[in-house]
Amino acid sequence: PKMIKEIVNSVSIPVMAKCRIGHFVEAQILQELGIDCIDESEVLTVADEGNHVNKAKFKVPFVCGCRNLAEALRRIAEGAAMIRTKGEAGTGNVVEAVRHIRTLHKEIKQLQTMDDDEVFTLAKEMGAPLSLLQQTKRDGKLPV
């Protein structure tokens, strides 16, 4: 915490910090330290495999990674303010991130061709709120 406070106090640009997936206490500490944005990140060891941080309980915005539309919409439903694609951690290789963004764009285009019953079924399969799928279909982009 001391180093983070020093960084926050010494720069004039926004500070983003990572917390482990599902580690709400880490996220609470980062928020109290004055971090401008939290990245709930897969590059750190996962704290809770079954649950992500409930981002709606925080004032600070969260950014989260996704590999596809289902993951993106679930993170948005949890309160993510920004979505990024996942890359291969620590390699500098962007091929995975590019693959994931192409998948995301393809799935949004497919969603836009579906009728209401198909969208309803897809929401159940994805475990994502129907309202977010409907908004994504209407707007042709993620609702963040």
C-alpha cells in the first residue's frame, strides 16, 4: 500500500492497478488508496475461481478482459466500465488478443441476425442478462 500511495501522490495522470479475479478485499484496498481504475486481471493468480468481484459495489471503475461476447457481457453485468481482450500474459504476443477481438466482433454480427427467441435462448446459454444482449444487438457494440 505504501508504494501505491506514493505513486498516486507523485503523478498527475490516472493510475490503474490490478487485482486478482474474485479478490474483493484487494479491490477495496486499491479503491481506498485512491486508484483511478482497477483491472480485475487474469495475469495474477486467481483468488476465487467461481466468482468475480461485484464491481457494482465500488465507486472506482473496473476494466476486465474477455475472450468472447459471453464473457464480455457477464463482466459488464458485474459492473465493468471497460472491456479489453485477453492476450497471452507476459509474452508480448498479441495474436490471442487479436483473435479474441475478432471473435467478439463476429459474435456481435451474428447476434444482430437473430430473432427475439434466439436472443432469449442465447442469453440463457451465455449466462448473461437478456437486456444486455438486446442492447448489444440494437447498438451493434458492447454497452460500455
